[in-house]
Amino acid sequence: MNLLKQKCVPCEGGMPPLTQEQAVKHLEQIPSWKLVLNTLEKKFTFKNFKEAMVFINIVADIAENEGHHPDIFISYNKITLTLTTHAIKGLSVNDFIVAAKIDALEK
């Protein structure tokens, strides 16, 4: 199942997070991301602060369109994005969909 062609679905809880095996399988489509505990994480470095902020605004548009939002950490030209589904205290397919759409920006 191609993550780029999927749309996030609202998650209100009541469902289990993905298993480690399921997460690793989805990670095959986004190999530049890392599994860190119950999150996906990726670090980015830009030429300067302005380029970093342009990227953040594009990520914000993706997140709003999908209704699923990453945690964003910025330090001048360095950005770390983390994705997790807080309602289930772990990873859902939504996290992988948003990660894939962010990765598509680099292509």
C-alpha cells in the first residue's frame, strides 16, 4: 500500500498502536526516518533560518491537509520532526502517511 496515495483518518483512540513488525514494514517506504521509541523521527539541515522556516510552513500545510501534525523542533537551520499518534500512545498509519508526504518534498 503506497503511503503517498493514502489520506489520514481521524484517530480518537480506542485502537492499538502499530506493532513493531507493522511499523518496520511501513518504514520500508520512508527509510530516511528512524523509529525512536513510539515515534518516527527525522532531522533536516538547511542553509539558513529562512530556508528552514519555508520548509516548516510547507510541512504545516501538509499536516493541516491531513489533519495529523508532527512535533517540530527548530534550532536556527536545524529541524527535527517527530510523529506519533498521541491518542493511542504510539504509531498509527497516519504517522507514516505524513512522513511519506514530507519526504516527497525532497524529490
